[in-house]
Amino acid sequence: MPPRSVHPATWLAAAVTLWLVALALELTRAGLGASLAEHEGRAIVQAFVVGSTLALAIALPSAVLAYPLARVVPVPWLVGLALVSPLARAHGVLALGTSPGLGASVLAGMGEAVPIAAAFVALVLRTRPLAWLEAAADLGASPWARFRQVEWPSVRIGVGVAAAWVGLRSLGDVVGPEVAGGGKVYGPGLLLRDAIGFDGAPGRAAVLVLVQLAVGLLLAWWATGREGVVVSVRRERGHLGVGRGLLVAALAGVLLSAVSIGGLLPALEPGWGRADGLLLERLPTTFGLAAITAGLAAVAALMAADPRAPSRATRALLFLPLALPPSVIGLGTLAVAANHGLGPSHALTVIALAPWSIALGFTTGWLMRGRVPARLLEAAADLGAGRRQRFARIRLPLAQPAAVAAAALAFAWVLADRAITGFTTPPGGGTVASGLAAIVHAGEWATAVRWSLLLALVPLGLAASAVVLGRRSTP
């Protein structure tokens, strides 16, 4: 038996907790003693009603469609669909002729939520008990009985994490309500961003931050409460059939995921202007920040891919960064840096992006930790293998898919993010997504469509390449 030690994720949780405490203190210290006007209280209640409605309208269908989509669509395609720029989705929904409002915000949000929920479930499906499913099928069990009795104990972890992730993401979303909502959908994310960045309302900001963190902690505690059944690491080769109902549900999920991208195609105008050149100059910075963030996510995934489950408190704390909207993270990080005489920089941007990337990497690795059997590590330890040998020869090869998936998710997320990088990058040195937002506000619609499609097609192109390479390497 290998000697018991502190779970690697505990150190990540400690670092993330310190960061959250520093950020929360900075965002609330000016408003804890401030009075809250009556109209501000009504605005907070109304924002959470609107935000909760939006989150439920996005999270519930996403959770329902996650399993069918995960069974039918390869994981790289799910990742590619999930990581299309939120700004591109919002523009695509409006380009379809949809009126700005709650419906357009839901449609734009589901374009991201449905595939990412399916991606989380697909990661869990890679550790489901295939031998049990085959035996149940041989004994004549129906597909529904096999799902309910065998698959669901494992799949429910992915569904719960996906629902909590999508709910928190939707509750704090800024881009969808602002662009697709057209100012008619004013949720907590927008209200908090405006309270900190534009209105100078510290009392309102303090209340919103504390409520968001409380809601996030409750959802994180609920989502990470189950450890599930982890018994398989074999690759599925399609011998378990996919019924017609699953195919229909998966098709609905694909349409919801891709409809906003299709809205951009008719508005595409060929050409090249000065704005295109300015965005092109931001590509090296964007790719550099994305690569560093992807590395952090991969490390977090490897640390989480431990057959020993970390404590529930550790799992919840590592999930908690999702409770704060990215724009608020950017503003808060910049404020903390300013108190220490620091200004916007690429190093500050990496610090601001780190908690989200760690949360993403940890979640991915934790969902796939069943690929590293505890008995194999114990046997290696009994044979005299040291900790480094066990990591290099067993954990690293088996956890590699989790690390690659986490890195891909983080890379494409930074490629599309403007909420954090718009505040923390130095003037003139921002990312493509933050520059694209400025171009939209300047009225350069043709350029915005071209680059929105680029941000949409790059993840899909990488996904297609991964699928092709995976098929070629499969014996």
C-alpha cells in the first residue's frame, strides 16, 4: 500500500481559497458599511429573479440533452462546439433575425451550455462499467433498464456537475444578456459588473458578491457531493447500440449548439481592413495567454486524476471560482493589483485567469479519475515502485486524456474570453476577443462577423483534426 499523504488537490484548493478571500475582501470592503437604497434592493431581487429564470431555462434542457449527445457525438466535437466564442454566439443569434430579449439570451446560452454539459457527461462515460452493461444486454435487459440500473450511478455525477456549471455560468453571464438580450435581460452578472465598474455602488456590489458566493458554494457542495461508481477504463467501440430516441435527442442538441454559428454565415462579407490588421496583431498575445492557461488546467487535471477522492470541501472550493462572473474577476484582480501599485499586465492576466482554468482542469480530471485504478497503484507500490515511478508509469499515461481535454477547454476558453482580459491586459496588448468587442462597439460589423466566425471555426477545426487523428491511431 502506498503511504497516505495529503491529496494533491488540497494544495490547489488552498491557493484558490486565498485568491477568493483576497478578491472578496477587495470587492466588499468599501460596501460592507454602506447603506443600500430601497431601489437598489429591488434591483438586486429583480436581477436574481431574471438570472435564475435564465439559468433554469438553459441548465435544465442542457442536463436532459447531455447524455444523448454524449453517447452519439465524439468528445472532440463536443469540446469544439462548447468553446465557440460567446460573443460569436450572441451575434449569430441576432443575425438569425431573433428579437433581442430573454429568448435570444436563452438560445445564445444554450449554444454553449448543451455541448459543454454533454462533454462533462462524455468524460464520465469513459469510466462507466462496460462489462456490466454487456452482461445486462446479454441477459435481455432493455436499454432503459441498463441505463437506470448500471449507467446512471456514474452518469449522474457528470449531469450534476454540468447542471451546476451551466447554472453558475448563466447566472453570472454578461455577454449573452448584454448582446443577445439587448439590455432587456438584466441579471446578477450585469448588475454586479455595472455596480463595480460604472455606477460606483459599493453597497450593491458587496451584497451581490456575497450572495453570488453563497449560491456558488451551495451549488458546488451539491454538485460535488457524489463520488459515483468507477470501475472501467476500457475504450468503448460502439458495440452498445444507440436507439432512435437517443439519436433524435442528440440531433436536437447539435442543432441547439450550432444554430447561432449558422446565423453568422449569411452575414459574412469578404474583405480586409485596418481593423482586421489590428486584431491580427493580437493573435500572438492571445495564443501565449491561452497556452499558459491550458498548461495550468492540464496540471490541475493531473492532480485531480487521483484514485483517492479529495474531500468534499476541497471539491467544492475548487468549483467555487465559477460563482463570480469573469468580468467581476477581471475588475477585482485589477483593483487588488492597484492597491499594491501594480497596473494591467500579462502576468496579472495569467493570475486572473488561473482560478477559472484550475476549476476547469480539476473538474475534468475529477470526472475522469476512474481511468487510474487504485489497485494498480497499490500493486506497483507493493513491488517497490516509488511515488515518481508510479506517477510517470501509471498515472500520467492513464490520466493523459483528462489533461488533454482540460488543456483544450482552457485554451479555447481564453481564445474567446474578453470579460477578464479586457481589464487586466495592458493598453493595446489585449486579446482578439477583447479587441473584437471594441470593434463591435465601433460599428465595424463586417469585421466582427469575420472574426466571430474565425473564433467559432478554430475550435471546430481542432475538434475535426482530433477526431481524424484519433481514428487513424485506433487499431
